[in-house]
Amino acid sequence: MKILLVNHTKSLLTAITQSLVDAAYSINLAEGINTIVEDIQRHNSQVVIINWTKADFDINGICKRVKKIKHTKYLYLIIIADRVDQKRLLETIDAGADDVIFKPFGMEELQIRMQVAKKAIKLEEAVKKFRKEMIKFAKEDPHTNLLNRRSLLDEALKEMMRASRESKYISSIMANITNFKELTENYGSEAGDRILLEFSRRLRASCRPYDKMGRIGISDFLLILPDTGIDNARSVADRMMETITISPLPVEGERLKVTLAIGVSELNPSDIAKNDHADKHLMNDLILDSLLRRSELALQKATERGKNSIEVYRFA
């Protein structure tokens, strides 16, 4: 664990180094109180110990600065202070300090405080990881790791607003694994999950990094293509078809072939409600629904034509 000691004295440094002789601790010295942020980032510190006397600097302001640092891990902040200042240090806790050690302190006390710091950091990291996972699960489909329907539609609305500002077309592609029901009936639901996962991997491989894609039904997928007109969207659909169907999917020791139907449509940026429209959000929801409906109609025609078909919706 990397420790940064700020505003140290010779006696304090000696006390800390003698107390924390464990190889798990690495102690660095800050160049000064004014460079504390740079020192933390340079040393990638996890624990910051600040020696404070009321005449030195604004400790509350320093705590707030430290806690605003965008750090890869949780920063645990310990203040070493004179006991006469303990009432004022309640404000310091509110400003972001995690712990306060009063002078004089013994070796065992510092060791105990560091064990508390280690556990607190571990707990904070676990909470942070859990929070990220919850956000991820709220946005993603668990079977494919693609966006779920709600998140994808939110992204589509954002792309519509961007397309309106930049006067660029966007397109949508709707795809369906037409033999998915047959495959799951013959090989089971676990095989179905593996089919979806491999399908989504190949789907990503056929698209650009900034294309938005998600699962919107049992075997239905939707792609939103920014800055893409109908002809380029057709090219993406052709690439999808080739990438996904060129070889069977390896599942449970079997090599299973999927068949696809794909529908393509585009949205003219001039059709998107502008910022000064009274019912902008409602209008854009309806416009997005119209775009997806056109892709769905094209998908239905592709399905009727037979396996591995692509249909493009074009205005008459």
C-alpha cells in the first residue's frame, strides 16, 4: 500500500517509518502542501497522511481538494493533529478526512489505524465495483452483453439529436435469427444462450465501434448507425450477413448454422424535431418509433422471402 506523508517533520517521519516497517507499506514524501494533488497522482498513493497544525494551512480546503481527485482507487485521508484542535476537526471530517490521529500517538495505535484504512479501502473498492456492475446490468442484456431495449432506445434518441444538429442521416437495422426457436428446441436453452453470445460477438465484429446495438426481443436485434445513409446501411447489413452466416457457430461441441432476416431503413435529419419545438421530446419519440417501424416492415418482408434475406425500406 502506497502512503504519502504530507508536511512531515523528522520526528514524525521516524515514528511512522518505525511503526510501518511491514513490506506491504511504501512511504513517499510530498514535496509540499501546495503540490499535494500532483504528489498523490505521481506516486499513485492510496493513503494520505497530513501533519496539520492550525497555523500551517487550511486543512478543510486541502481535504476537499484531495477528495476531488479522480483517482483509480479510493483515497483514504488521515489527519495528524494536536488534541487541542479536536473540536475544530469535526469540520475536517465533514470536509473529507477519513480518520484523525491525535499527537502523541504510539506505534500500535498507528498500526491499528492502518489496518482500519486497508479494510476501508477494500470495502470502498467492493462498493464501487458493485455499483458499476449494477449500472452495467441495468443497461445491458445479460445473455449478449449488448444494450437492452430501453438503453438502446435512449442511445437512439441521443443520436437523433446529434444527427439533427449536424444535418446527418442515421439508419437503423433490425435483424432476427429466424431459426432460433428450432435450434433451442433441438439443442436446449443453454445452447440458445451460447448462440446468442456468439451471435452478438460476430455482430460487434461486423460494425463500427460507435454503432449502437442491442437485443430487443428473444431473437431480435437492433442497430442504430450514426452518420449513415441507406446505401451505406445496406453495406453494413451485407457485412453482418456475411460475418454471422459465413460459418456455423461452435456451440456445445456442435456447429450450428443460424439463418437471418434483416430489415434496413434511414432517417432524414430534417424530419427530427428541433430544439425550439414545443413538444420536441414527444415528437422525437414518435419519429424514432416511425424509423423502427419501417425497419420492422422491411424485416417482415425479408423473413417472407426466405432465409438469409435483406430488405431495404425505401420511400416511394
